[in-house]
Amino acid sequence: MTNIEVLHKIGKVVHFEANQIVFMQNDMGDTMYLSLKGMFGVYINSFTDFPARVAGINPGVTFGEMSLIDGWPRSATIIAEEASAALRIDKSHFGEFLENCPDTAFGLLKNLAQRTTVTAEKVRSMGKLAPELPDWLLDPKQIDTKTDLGNMRFLSQRLRELNDLMSVEVKLDIEMRKDIGSVSLLPIGHRQLDLSASARDYSGYLSKKKYGCPYCDMQFEDCVPIFSRLQKQDEDLDGRVTFRDFDILLYTNMVCPNCNYCDTYQEFSGLPEYPSTSVNGNQFANSEGFSGYADVSHHSIDEAIVSHYLSLHCLKQVKGSDLRQAKAWQRLYWLYCDCGDIKEARASAERSIQCYAEYCKINDDKISTIDLITINMMLGEMSVAIGNIQQGRQYFVDNVQIGKILGGNELVQKSLKRAGALRGM
């Protein structure tokens, strides 16, 4: 029996429409795929959580195998960018796949080896110390099924370690605390919010996705952006990315309709479960009366604002890192800028700057040079925007000093120009 015949016996052919999401980053997964037709796009979350396309998957290439091999969440989002088809292999058939298709299975090993090698080089280029890799990685040999599977697991673990090194976010231990009932999310004196749905229809840029709340186990459906349909329009120096005809800030957060737990769509299902924690309905209740969106395909800017305060409240409840809080405050700053609310924009920027600074202080030895320069660019632009010119200029000056080892790095050159333009202001 040929490899193709065996694959069709142990797998199932699944078809995807153009722009259909196969799975999302941080989803749990127990399946892998072999692309048969079309094109699949690979998207990862950038530093400021905006989606970035990093690769395309052509027919004959496998994807999703890492989660199947090691049981960890998905490391990227996969979207069918045109009408496509793939052979889906479940975890229960993975051993049979390895036994009956040794050549195809060895292809998985070589693919993991190549990705690990390339990623290790990227980590080293960022000035970080990459974990030691074995010599056989440069020229892997096919041995036997058991050894190949062991090597796959080893490479999968190393690849995830390298991907973590490329990210500035540190996963902290998370501890649940009981809520004390309804809390006020908005600052004192905040204007009244209109939580009715927006009249603007973004449904053409959204896809329905099923979510499971990690705290109360509620199963619900919400909309996520279809990354492959978004057309990038601009990227500000403070990290904000804008898309043509679509405001992604309105669709950043997911809210459980039962307990009101709120987090970004990238992180919502990615948190570990807490079997010892009992969560009742409205655990994360708030006095603003916000419990999910009025219409999943029509979000208003006021709904987005209150959802960000709800996400910050939840981050505090579960000891969310300073970095994640900094990003949430920065998104609030952008939203208030869009509203023309100068007072709250400034307050949000100040909180974001404070959280970023605290994060950098605590994780000084873990942040790569590039990541530190990126953070300083955002801090500099936010500081200038709220009138702290000299403080902002100092961030750009610091970048010039930090970036001397990088030579002609684009962000360093921009920092040099910004520091010069702000001199004497």
C-alpha cells in the first residue's frame, strides 16, 4: 500500500473556504494536517498583538504537528487563504501514521530540524543566548519510529523554548483570587458610555469561532478578525497598526457571557485551567452592566473601551504580567485618541508607560536589544504625545546608545532622527 493510500486510510480530507480559520494561536490541538490543495497562511501575534503573516504553506507540507507531538497550545494561527484542502490526522492515528509512512514522518523530523536551526540563528542575531543544539540537527538521519518520535519531541521542546526567547513576554505563575462582587471598572468622573452596537458592519472581515471559558467552562461563539482579509494601511511609531476599512481595536477582546472573564482573542483560551478553583456566574461582574457585546459583529468604540477595563480587572485578578497590562493601557490610549478624549488618553498613556517601565526593570536581563528598542520607541512616542517632550526624547537618545551594536538598524535610525527633531523643544 502506498503512502497516499495509507494516509487516506488513517486520515480525513477536510475542505476549507477562502479565509476560513483552521486554528488559532494558543488553541489546544490534537490534530495535524497535510496540505493537499490551495494555500494556507501562517500568522503570529506581533509585539503589539497585531497579526503578522510569516509564511505560506503549499501542497505537500504538513502543519499543526507540534501540538500533536508535545500537547502544547498552537504556536501560530493558520488560515486558508484560498479554497484549500488538507488531510487531517488525529492524535489517535499518529502512531499508525509514523509506522506506515516512515518517509513522510521523517519529513516532519527534517522540517522541525530546519525550523529549529533557523529560529536559533534568529535568537542569536537578537543578542540572546540560544539553548545548545545537537550536532545531528544539521543532518538528521532516519533511524526507527521510536527514535524519530523522541527526536521530534526534543525538537518541538527546543523550538518552543526558542520561540519564547524571541518573545519579550514572560509567562508568570497565575493565582486566582475570589472576586468581591460587582466592581466599578471606569475611573471616577469618566464620561457615560454608550454600550449599544455600532452601526458600522464589519462582518465581512470577521469569522465565527467557538470558545471555551478557562474559568467557568462556558462554551460560546464570538467573532475574530480574518487576518488574511485585512489590508495593512499604516503602522505608527508607537506600534499601532491600522487596516483599511477595519478597526481591529474594536475586536481585540473576548468576554465570557457567563462569568464576564475577559482577555484578548489571542490569549483567551490559552490560559491554563485551574481545577482547584470554583468559579460561579458573574465572577468578574462589573457595575457598568457589560456582559459580552450587544452584537458580535457590530462593536462600538465604547464597548471596546469598557472591555479593556474589564480585561485589566481580570488581569489583576489572575496576576497578569506588567507587559500585558501595559499593552491593554496602550490600546486604551489609542481608543481615547480616536474619541478625542484628551484627559483619558493621557491617563491611559501614563499607566501604560508605568507598566512598560516596571516590566523592563524586572526583566532587564531577559529582554533582547531589539525588543527593548521597540518598547522605547513606543514609550517615546506616547510621552511626546501627552506633552512630556524631554522624557520622550530621552527614550530615543537611549535607543541610539543601546543600538550602537546593531549598526544601521531601522528603529535606531528613526530614534536618532526623532531625538534630533525634539532637541530644544
